[in-house]
Amino acid sequence: MSPEKIQQMIHQALPGSQVKMSGADCNFAVEVTSENFVGLPPIKRHRLVNDIFKAQFDSGELHALSIKTRLPEQS
């Protein structure tokens, strides 16, 4: 799975979000800043991003994704 595809999927699921990426192959780290996280505890923010890739994890297309989430005022 390409970094561009990961970013595209996050942007589709969380419009207006900012995504920073690192990593290669099937192991990536993302930092997502989004208004969609307002009012959510950190674990729910993480699940929101993780759930975007459920099918890719299940199929093995994506093996690992380290997720950090931020609110816009934390940027």
C-alpha cells in the first residue's frame, strides 16, 4: 500500500484533515490532525483512523500503522 493511498483514504474519511507520514513497505506511521477529533478521547480518535484501514489490515495489504492524532489547536 502506498503512502499516497493511505493519505487519500484518510482525507476521504476525515475531510479537511492534515496528514504527516513516515515509513515504507507495509509499515507506516501517520500523524493526523483533524476537527473531527474535537470532543473525542484519544482512544476513540485512534480507532477512528484505524477503522479506515480495516479491510487492508484484514487482507494483509497493510501490516502495521502507528497512529498519532491531534486536535487543530495542538498543531
